[in-house]
Amino acid sequence: MAIYRYRIYREDRFIWEVYLDKNEYDLAKEYCKGDPVKIDKVMSKQADDLFKKEKYEESAVIYAQTHSSFEEIALKFLVAEQEAALRKFLLKKLAGLRSQDKTQITMIVMWLLEIFLNELGVLRTAGKQTTQEYVNLQKEFRSLLKEPRIKDCVSNNRSAVYSLMSSHGDEENLIYFTNLMKDFEKVIQYHLQHKNYRAALGVLIEHSRPELFYQFSPALMQTNPKEIVDAWIAQDYRLNPVQLIPALVQYDSSKDPRQGSEAIRYLEYCVNKMRVKDQAIHNYLLTLYARLQEKDKLMTYLQQQDEIDVPYDQKYALRLCSELEGFERACVHIYTTMGLYEEAVDLALKVDVELGKQNACRPEDNDDLKKKLWLKIAKHVVKEKNDIKRAMEFLQECDLIKIEDILPFFPDFVTIDHFKDAICSSLQEYNQHIEGLKEEMEVATQNTQEIRAETQTFRNKFSVVTAQEKCASCNYPIMGRSFYLFPCKHVFHSVCMIAEVLPHLSPTKQNRVSEIQRQLSAFVGQEDSVSISSTSLMSAAVSTKDRLNAELDDLVASECLYCGDIMIRSIDVPFLNMSEYSSVLQSWE
């Protein structure tokens, strides 16, 4: 018989299993001494135990902390139809994932969204939208969506989230999600697809993004024309009216007669308030006026526009108004704006003689054209209206036409009483005109006689030049060379006078002076070579020379260089040319 000595070593290392068998899980975990493998076994058994006792949500929390198969645990809750517990399990699992585990995060998030939407849908179907349970679940769901990690995930998979929410018909959360993602385009599209036009308009107005207005205005113009136009006007200069034209052209009176009037209202705001000059806007406003038979508004618009810088396409406007009945006045105005006064008067006479008279007065600086237009009106009144008395009244309205101008329009046989007064008045005017001409002729004759007398007196006038007199230009003695003496007592050598005056003459006159000087020089050579016996040739040469000298005098000596217009015109001419300025400045230094 032997004696053994028992040495105790880590006596408590298996105690956790003892407590685990007794289902005392807290003590079991305590004796695991931090061993993760042992702790995982304890928690797995604890979770299984809770699941068997149908404490599903508690078991879900513990399952999520174990390394048990994710698929098996999830399947257990699905089989047991415990979506709330499954939701808790997934949330707990999601919290334990790292940011790098994007695939697992995406899978769990999408599954969680499906569970939340399903639970909310069940409660809505049961009519429990107002219960605290629904409110709490909704709050939890939205809090989940706002978590930064979850928000990034759903943002990257927003198309799948939109499809998921749409499949559940959860309009409230779909709108919340699109607003959370700032994806207002989706919100508006959703409202339009469900024909909730006022809600779509509300989102559009709330966020006031021009690109959204341009995209969705065509659809809203067909359903809510007044409201969308009010929104456009409220946006004012933030919207470009040209980019709203696709919405404005959605005009269809069979669907909603307000569309046309509301489009006109906005275009009038653009033209009158925003002062838009874009031709497309003005052309379409004209088109709507014409289509809706807004004749008065059309005329008011045309009369308000600048006739020089016309903002609309005149040819288009003319063609548009010509194709419709009742727009003749508009056509007349457009003709005058284009400067086609004859066409304007011709068309105006088909409408109203007074309208024709108004347009006949439009050409301001062309009396010949104005007279022609008035004669058109007179001819129309006489031949078409057979109203001779009215035609006579035109003589008082327009000073350009006389009785003899309109007499050819009268019938061959007409009672003279209709225009007796006009003939007498015309004859009296002619008599006064003739008397005036006679007076003018007498005055002209008297002036001619006075000029002749002055000319004769001037020919006999003389001045005395002393031998000491000097040229006002070169300051050399005047004697010894030909010179010019002016009544102001200034005297110049002929050569000096020509040299001084020549720069102030026009190029044509300068060329003529040079040509005369050349011819006079030629005569000097001929006089030396011609024999004394050639008397007739000498006489002709002297006559030509005198004529050339007279012409030269007229060109260069018609006035004193210092006392005439040349000196006045040169008052603002610098003393130095710009080309000489630098050299003169350097010489002064």
C-alpha cells in the first residue's frame, strides 16, 4: 500500500463549467477569468436558454456578443417570426462592426431598413399610426438613419433605399429620407407621380433652387398655372425667364384655360418689371396676345416699345398679326415701326381714315413722303368714299397739299360749291405768294444796285505805301517785289502770302494754286522767247496771265491773313507740332 501526496494546482479552473451546467451564467463568466473562448461558450448557452424561454429580445442582445454563426442566429429569429428580436440582434451586430467592413454594414443596414419598414407598415395597416408604439418605432428608425455611419451607407445606396421605401408605400419616411439626403428632385418626382401637385410645388418653393424650377415647371404649369406663376414672380431675378419658356409653351386651352392668361401674366412681369430684352420672351408674349385675341393688350404693348431698339422680331410679329383677323391696327403699327409708311397707310385706310391720317404724319423729316401719304388718303376719300367735303378738310390739316394736288381725283362732273372756298383760298394764297415774291425782287434789285455802287467806289479806293513799308510776314521791305495790300493796312509779299495761306487751303485748292504758279512760270519763259512782231500772241498771253493772276488772288488773297477767318480758325491750333515738341523742349534745356 502506497501513500500519494495530492498537490492542488488551479483548483478552480473547471468551476465555470460547473456553474454553466447549473445555468448560473454570471458566476460562470466570473470564473472564466477573461478567457474569450470560455466566455463565448457561456454567453452562447445563456442566449440559447433565453431563446428557449421565449425571451427573444434578451437572447438577441447576447447572441450579438457571441461568435455564433450570424446566419444561424438570424434564421432562428426568422423561423420564430420574431422581427423585433431580429432587429435588436442586427443593431447590436452593426454596432460591433468596424468602418472598414462596408459590405457587412451595407447588408445589415438594408436588412434593418426592411424590418423597420415592415413593422411600421403592419402598425399603419392596423390603424395604429397615433399609438406610442408607432411613434417610438418611427423615432428609432429616423435616429438610425441620421447616425453618421448609417447615413453614409444609405447615401451610397440611395437608389436601393428609394426602391425599398416605395415598395412599402411609406410616403412619410420616403419624403423624410429624401430631405435627409437633400435629394429634393426625388421628393418632387414622388409627389408628381402620385399627383400630389401642391406638395411638389411646396417643396419647390421651400428650397428655391433654379434648376428644380426649370426641370419641374413644365409639369406644374399644366396642373397649377396660377401657383407656379406666383412662385416664379416671387423668385424674381433668381430665375432666367428664357429657361422657363419650355414651361410657358405648355399652353393648352382644352386642359386649363388659365394657362394662357397666367403665361401672359408672367411674361408681362418680365417685360414691364424685370425689363427683360430677350427677343424670345417678347415674341412669345406677342404670340399669346394673338392666340388669345387680346387685341387691346397687344396694341398697348406695341405702343410702349421703343421704335428704334425694337425688342421683338418685327417680321415675325407682322406675319403673326397678318394671319389673324382683327389685328389690322397692330399690323399698321408694325409697318410704321419698320419705316414702311406707305404700306401702313394703305392698310390703315381699310380700317379707318383717321388711323391713316395719324400714320401719314409719322415721317418727320421727309415732306415729300408725307405729302404722298396725304394724297393717298385724299384719293381714297374722294374715289372710295365719294366724300369731297372731307377731302377739302385735308387742305387745313396738312399744309403740304393744295387744291390743285387733289383736283385730279375729283369726278369729271362735280358741283363747284364743294370746293369753291378752297379754290378761292388757294388763289388768295398764290396772290399773297406772288406779292411776296415781288417784294423780294424789289429788295434784291435795290441790294444789287447798292453792291454795284460799293464795288465802283471800292475800285476807286487807294492806299499809300511808303518805301519804308515792310512785309508783315518776312519783315523785309515791300518794294521791289509784287505784294498784296489789304484795307486793314496789312501788306504782304505775294510769295510770303502764298506760303502762309497755302497750308490752310483744302487739298484741291492747294493743287490749283500749284498749277497756276506753274502756268505763270511758263508764261515768263514764253515772253522771253516770243518776238516783238507777234503782237496778237502777246495779247492773248497777257489776257490769260491776267485771268490766272485774278484766280490766284481769289484763292490766296481774298482776305487778310491776320484779320480774316484763317486767324480765327487757328486760335486752337498749338504753336508747336507734336513731332517738333521733343526737339524744341531739348533746345530749351
